[in-house]
Amino acid sequence: MQNDKPLPEIDPINSQFFKGLSEDKLLIQKCIKCGNTQFYPKAICVKCYSVDLEWVKSSGEGKVYSFTEINRVIMNSKEFEKEVPYVIASVELKEGIRLYSRILSENGKNVKIGDPVRVVFRTVSEEIGLPEFKLL
């Protein structure tokens, strides 16, 4: 599990999300009071402001909402230079939330808005996993 790229900053609010990814589970927050699902992890529900949140397993399925193909990196991102070109997308999950992630594709030009995708997991440590998506 060697990782040569910057890792996310883990805190008490998002640690369950990243731990779930290391166990091949895409977890999202759901408000017990109003049923709202949300991402990025927060301490309160963004809809009703309740602190009664639970972690639920996402289907991991969704569609490409928008995307960009990365063809070069900027000065502070040299770790990614050997991987260009690659695609970063806003993925809309079936649960209604959106998250940014990498789309695994041999050729980024094959990615289109609306394409169905499914999560795949990349474990970078015992406590940290990252979501990536593959085209269906």
C-alpha cells in the first residue's frame, strides 16, 4: 500500500467516511430526523440542522454529472505528472449526492456526461481509502 501522493486530512467528522472506503464501503451521511443525505461529511444536517446523523452505505452507482480531462499538472502537483491524461468528474450518486472523483478509463475521451459509473476502492492505508469510479 505505497502512496506517493498527498492524502486527505482526516478529522473526527470525516474519519468514518475514509475508514469505510478502506473497507470497500462508500458511506454517506443521512439525517435521522429529516432523512436528508449529504456529502461532504459535516457535523450537522445541512437541511434541518439536526446533529442526529448516521452513516449509511451507498449503492456506489451513479452517473457522470460533469468532468474534465487533466492533460498537465501545475507546479505543486508533480506527484500526478506521470498519470496524465486522467479524468476527474463530479459523480451524481443514486442517493442524490454528488462527489468529485477520478474516472478510471483507458482513454478519457470515452467519458460523456450521463455515463453510468460504479465505485471502485483504492486503499492507501488501514484508515484511508479513496473512491474512484469506472464506466459501466
